[in-house]
Amino acid sequence: MDLDLCTALSTGSSYSTTQLAAPVSCQQAKRRKDAAGNQIRPGGKRAKGRISKQKEKETGGRGQSLLTQVLDKGRFLRLGRTTTLNPGKNIELRCKGASIGWSYPSFLNTYNDSRLSVKQSDKYSQLILTSPSAADTGDYSCWVILCDGSDCHKDPDQSSSSYIYFTDKDNLFVPSAFHFEIVYLRPDKPAVVPCRVTSPQAKVSLHMEVPPAEISANGTQVKYDPTRGFVLQSPGPDHQGVFYCKAVTKGTPQISTKFQLLYVEVPSGPPFVNVEASHEFVRGGATINITCTVMGEPDVDVSFSWSYPGQGQRPVDVQDSKRLVNRGVGRTTLISQSVITVVDMETIDFGKYTCKAKNLNGETLVATNIVSG
């Protein structure tokens, strides 16, 4: 069995065979619940009987019993939809199954955090997080991997997740790597101001900086979800500006990072490309610049590539750049450009220059012809 299987799935790598662990029931009389509704199961012998199909349906399916937290003295806490823990104390999560995949807050992957480790054994997978902090607040999920030969996939009927709050009175908001964040508003979908909290009991409000005003969360157009932030259902130009969130439990209110809300209205799709040369007719020995420009959505990245005469034989200089432009009526557009420069033009440099611009929706090719003259 490949012990790195669950890590491979979370990173999109390939994975191989799996076996399913048979579900077993626990003695119901010995279970108790904590304040959050999570079930605490003591160690000991397992009951011999199996859970009936009807019982699985009544309790929400086997997926709810996959994910547990290992406590002291051999006890296990069966995690519910949300779990509240104190920071600083190492946690161990287990997920039943001989082949398990995991997901957890993305920054633990992004920064290759050595505090996190995942190991697979014959009957369960183990996730250990040492010295957790408020920044580790987020969703922790696991699932059984089913394989048919080399074709493997997540079993939707055998999965569990719990949103874990690492409550820190000094950090009511989940810490961010940025002191100032941009949130793009579009008329066709909701926007989220991501001021998540580390305690589900915190009372959170949304405020505009200029002019000073509190934005009412009425539960319809604006609502608050502690696992996501403030959700604006139908954002418009009037929602633009600098905003911040305020949270309070029992002590002094705390202020979140600031958020710049920008309204954009650019059609989604492959890049719309324009190519322009500094000169259409060029003499030998001259210098020419050819600019490829794309106007698009601020958070949709664009990449460029060029094909040109003398490619691989003649040196060229290529410079890419991006800038945000306010186009009026509260609309913001990202202008991406790629400029190819050819110095001391030679015969081999004349001909067709093609710019290819690509985004997540597709690619566009546009060409211009440079003639000697």
C-alpha cells in the first residue's frame, strides 16, 4: 500500500488500488456528546453487529462515522459539521478506510507546512497537525478512494468533513498573509468579503470606511457565514469602496484586514486580443516593438506566447505587464500586455509575428505582418 496515497489525491497526482474497510457499529449505551454535539466514543471492544442499510439512511450514511479526533486515554471524538478546539495543542484526526484522501486549509499545502503529516495504515489514515493556531481554522475533510484498475475516484457516499475553529481570543479573525485584499464584484454572481472568524460565537459586522457606515446583514441581500465571511448576493457599483469587519465576543472589539471592493463588468470567455506594431514598414538595422494587449476580468490571469521569423536564431526581448484601469461608472478592467522587441532588424526578421493569449476560458491567436520598406 502506498503510504502517500492520500497526499497524492489532494495534490491531483495519480494513485492506485484500494480496499474498503467493513463498517462496524459501536455500543450506543457508552456514547456521550460534547457541547458541540460531537459524539465521544471510549476505547474498548467493538460490537459484533453491523449497521443496517436502513439505520445508515436514518443517521445520514456511513460518511458521518469516517472522521474522528484521537483524544487522550484511547478515546475518540466523532466530529460533527463544526468543531471548536483550543490552539497550541497537537491534534490527530483519523479517517476509516484502507485508501483515503484528505483536504485541509490550502495554505498548509501552499507553504509545504512541516507541522502537517499524513500517514496511511491498513485500516485508517492519520492526519497530525502540530502546534495549530488560529490561522489553521478551516475545513478538514476525508473520503474513501475507489479504484477500478488504474481508474480511481472519490466515493461520494463515504466522506466526512468538519469545519474546525481554533479559537484564539487574541485573533478573532483568521489571520491573513495580506494587510489589504481586493474583492471583485460582478453583477452575475455573489461576492464574498472573506472575514472568517476563529469562534462561531463572535458577533461580526461589516463596515464601509468612507463614508463611515455599517452594512446591515439582513440575511437576504447580505448575509454572514462564519466559515466564509459576508456574502453579497447581488453586488453592484454602489458596493464599491474600502470595507473592514468588526468582531466581538466578550472583550474589546477587533478589526479585520481591509478589503477593496471593485466592480467589474467584462464578458467571460477567451481573451480579446489586439496586436499593434510600432512600424508596419521597417528598414534593415532599425528597432521594432510589437505589443499584444488583452482587456479582461481583474482576477482572470492571462499568459502570452509568441511565434516569429527567425525564432531560435535571432535574439528578441519579451516583456509582460499588467495594470488595473478604472473605466468609469465604477467598472474596473485588467489590461495585460506582452511586448516583443527586435533590435537591428535583419532580412530574417521580416514576416508574420503571432501573439497567442490564453486564459482559463480558452486562447486567441492574432498576427501582424512586418514588411521591409
